Amino acid sequence: MTVESPGQKDLLVAHYDEFRRVARGVLNGDAAKLQIQPTDLAHAAAIKIFDLNRIDIRSRTHFLSLSARIMRQILMDELRRLRAAKRQAPPVLTQWPGEGEGALDLEDLDAALTKLEQIDPERARLVEQRFFAGLTVEEIADVEGSSPSTVKRQWRAARAWLISELER
């Protein structure tokens, strides 16, 4: 399926509100520091998806998984822009999705996630899907072709590894 196909546009239109919901969650608390609002993040992700030459979308969850990677890239680009503009820029904080735990530094999370990608790409992709796309365990299991119990186990392991890495 190409980006220009009506089905692709339909997917984007159908999930744009979901993009915004996920963006609100990721930008929870520190959107003002990044000078990017959830709607701006969702809009930028939509534009990047349309700019891709060819993508083969297998399902709704696959589409949202791809969107997660794009949103992460946009956030990190925005954070780098902020760091370049201010030599002593304050940390930009976010929270684990759907959990009432303490705040996470977005730049530290990205660095830890990049390190996890080198060690275990599958678990890093799972974190991206949960954190940046807001996918449920069941949705991830569907897109990855595994069982929900396997995804839960991998999520716990990936999350524990990231927490350990972030505490250093």
C-alpha cells in the first residue's frame, strides 16, 4: 500500500484523535518546555507518514506502531532543538504510560531506549509501541504475532531494565 492510497489516508484520519491522545500522554506536564503541543506532535507525525514514499501497512496496530517511532523521532528532534537554543535547558519530563509513577526525563529515556535497541530490539520496539503509540498488550501481541502473556512478560522485563538503566 502506498502513502497516496485512499486506505492509507483513511487510517490516518481514523487514528488522528488517537495520535493526539498519545501525544498528550507523552507530553504530560512538560509540553511548554518543548514548545510543542500534542496537536502539533500529532500533526507533524501525520505529515511524516504522508512523506514516506512507500509503506506496507498490515493492520491498524502496525500503523500505530510505525507512528510511535515517528513520534519518538519528532520529540527527540524537538528536544535537540531546545538544547541547541539554551545551553542549560531544563530536563523535559514525562511519565510511564497509564501509570501513576514518578516522572521520567525524556532525553534519558530516549538514551536508555537506544541502548536497549542494541541489546534487545524486540523489547525496545515493545516499549516504543506502549509508550509512544499507547498500544495495549493485546494490540502489541496482535501486531507482533505473539501471545498477550509473552508481551506482558517482555514488557515487565523491558520496563525493569529501563528503570534500572535510568536510575544510574
